[in-house]
Amino acid sequence: MNLSDHSCNQITPLFTRRDILKNFSCGFGWLAFAAIANKAAATTTPAGAIENPLAPKKPHFAARAKRVIFLTMRGGPSHVDTFDYKPQLIADTGKPGKRPGTQLLGSKWKFTQNGRSGLWISEAFPNVAKHADELCLVRSMQTDLPSHPQAFLKMHTGSFQFVRPSLGAWTLYGLGTENQNLPGFITLTPPSGFGGAQNYGSAFLPAIYQAQRIGQEGRPVAGAEVKNLDTSLSTQAQRNELALVQSLNQEKLVRDGVNPEVEGVIQSYELAFKMQSQMPQVMDISKESPATQKLYGIGDPATEDFGRKCLLARRCVEAGVRFVEITHGNWDQHFNLTNALAANAKAVDGPIAGLLTDLRLRGLLKDTLVVWAGEFGRTPHAQGGDGRDHNNKAFTVWDGGRRREGRLELRHHGRVRLRGGGKQSADQ
């Protein structure tokens, strides 16, 4: 027998390297799930000694940001008309686009460099532009599908196929909150569509981590209120009534051993009772000075509603709320881009600038992360002459926080993007 006829190169491996990596990755996923499950079980047994799930938690590493204000622009705002300066696209206006039958359309808004960083920002946002050195732009965002419901849900939960905890729920779960008399996660006028409650839900995390919704999409936030327990009773009477109800809930929890639904009811009832002592004061902006209300654009019909939302967000985070989301829409400008985007930008530009200013004056901006984002961007080519189609291949988000000096660089996926400009293509 000639051993040379049986080369080791002819042996077929039982597992390829890809198979091994896939199996290892599944194992890591199960380990993570087991850790979450063990932690959840630890907070529910014994039933009479439930740990406060909203208690502040110490992060693994020292963090600069202690709270988040998420400014959600529903509908996919056009990045090429707001925060993504594309001089080449302007120069190529009228030329054929990559999509057959389309023509490239440069922005109708002039871009200027702002701040010491020289950050390019559209004239549609003149007030936000004054805060250029407090902003960090990420111009290389992309998502899977150019469809509003899927992209909006993925932006909030990371998946449009499966029910997953929202960004605010994960933040609250990981860090807890600083005020036990208020919800740790609040969402102002979220949309009923585009994934609905999943965008601020807790999914498989305990129910206490989902958001407290305030207001409804399409209605002024000025009329929104939080309904708690019966305010016709005295505080002591309510406490006694709640104690009776909670004793029955606790008995059921003892019998069941583990019952996430009952746990959620117990925790939500307690929080609702505590909210009565502080939530009405947080919601009441009438005691804010006229100068502060003017700073947010309150009193101007164009900025009144979004200005109120921004002021409420500041009051919430100042009171100890961990995560506040504000939704504004509709930015879905397939047609009438010139007028519609201008109106949307005017509605949010002043209030956002007011929010950044107010946070800085109160010493909160240095450890508050303010995020501005939509679910995707718009095409570089025109649609209907004065509009842009969906573009999931590229869009821009920004975050504002600690003051940034000088010309900065942002590294993303191994590439260096100059914040102060630089030559860019018209492709996206």
C-alpha cells in the first residue's frame, strides 16, 4: 500500500471554520440569555422581597453620558438637504441618476461652515448651526429596507422581524433611573403606526422597563396628561387601597412562584402611585420664566408644539428621568420638498437649539446625550420634480453633548471622515 495515495489533503473535515464560528456564536448568545434570565429570576424571588428594578445601577466603566434625549424625525428626513453637504451633487444637478429615468438634484438650501470645527450645515437649520461645536455628525448610516415601518422599528429595536426591547428599555434595564417617583423612560407623542408600541416596549424584559407614553401623534402635547390613580381620594386613602390590592397580587405571586405579568402589575401600580407626587409638577411648564419659554419657541405657532416637547424633555431629565424620546413628523417628502422640508425644519430648529442652550446653562449638556435621527435618508435624484424617494443606503444622524473644540475627525468602520468638509461624491 502506497501511503502517498492517501494524502491528508483528501480528508474531508467534519466541520468547516465557518461552522465552528457559527456554533460558537450561538453559544455566546445562550450565555447572554442565561445571564439575563438569572438576573430576572433573582429579582422575583422571594415574592415578598422584590428588588427595585428601577434602582440606579453602576455601569461597568465610567460614562460621560448619564441620560438621553432622543429626537426622532419620523418619515426619513433628507440628509442631502440638512446635514450632509454634497457639493458634487449640486454641481451635477440635472445629470442622469443611477436609477433609470431619474435626474440628480442638488440641495436648494445653501450650506455654510459653522463653528471652530467648520461643520457644514444647511441654512434650513440656522439655529442648530450655532451649536456646531457641540455636534458630532455620522454621515455613513444605512439600514436594511427603504420601507418606513421596518426601518423605523429597526432603528428603535434593532430588528423588524422579531419583537425586541427598545433602545430606551435597554438603557433603563442597564442603568436604572435616578428618580424612583418618575418613569425612567418617557416617550412624547409616539406614532401609533410604524411598529406602534414596539418602538418603546420592553419585549422580553420586565414590563417596568417599557416607556410611559405621553400624548398621541397628531395631537398637541399641550393637552396631554398622565392618568394615575383616583385623585378624588386622599393620599393616605389611596395608599391603603393600593396596599390591599398589592397584598392580593403578592399572594398570587407567592402561589405562582414566577409570574412576569403579576410582577409587572405590582411594579406599575407602585410607580403610578409614586408618580402622583411629582409628575404633575414636571408636566407643568407654566412656572418656567417667559425668557425660557421664548427660548424654546413657545408662543410661536410654528414652533409651539415641538418647543413644548423639548422643554418637557429638559424638565424630565433634570428631574432624574433616564431616557426621553420626542417624535416629530412627517418628513416623508416625495413631493413638495421645498415647502414641506422648510416647514419641518423651522418647527424643530429653534426648539432644538433652545434645548441645547438650556441644557448647557444648567450644567446638564456635559452628561446628556442628545440624538437627532430619522429611519433613513432620501435619494440624490429627484422624484416628481420637487421631491426625493426613500434611500436606505445612506443617511445622517447627529448627537450633541459635551462641547467639542477644533476640527474633529470621526472614525467609522475603519475610515476617517472629516467633519469640517472634504470632497464627497454625489452617489448617495
